[in-house]
Amino acid sequence: MAKFRKKPIIIDATQWLKNGDHPLDKSKWIYPDEVTTEVKPDKPFLSEGVIVRYYRTPKQDGNEPCKHCGVQMGQHGWIDTLEGGHIVCPKDWIITGVNGEHYPCKPDIFEKTYELVTD
């Protein structure tokens, strides 16, 4: 077995805390009078992000705790990666890869793998 070292590359990353906080998400507030569907919301809501979308599944109601972080699943996001979709927990880092792709990284792994570039 051979040993390898990760090439030193600079990446862009944003820590995700909630829907709409990724700088490329383009989320905006939607107001009830702007909705054209039959089902009207009773209060304004933030639109789904472009990079991190809402997490949703017919198998869960959103109140169940996450097996990774313990936060209710309704507070999570979903991101499409080159390998398929992944759940995004609050505090996960969203990394922009070398080909412009996006993927989540758990905070503990991020801390062990990356350091802040200050120059």
C-alpha cells in the first residue's frame, strides 16, 4: 500500500446554518399575495435555495431527529452532488470543488482537512 498526500489547493466553503444562507442560493422572500397556486401560505416564507434545497421526504414528517446531529429533519437541507443527493445538517460546510461542484462536509472533518487562507 502506498501513501499519498492531498494536493494543497484552495477551496471556497461556506458553513450552512439554515435555508437561504449560502451566498449562491438566491433565496428570496415569497409573500402570500405573490403565490399563484390554489394552496396559499398564511405567512411569508423563504424560497428554496439553488445550491442547498429544502430537505423533504414522504417517509418523514420533519420532526424526527437526525441520526447524525440530533436536530429535527425539517431544519436540514439537501444538496445534489456528483455522487447523488446528500442531507445537509446545520453547521455542515458546503464546499465548492475544483470543477465547480458543491458538496457537504461535516464540521469535524472540515476542521481536520482545511485551514483558513489569510493572504
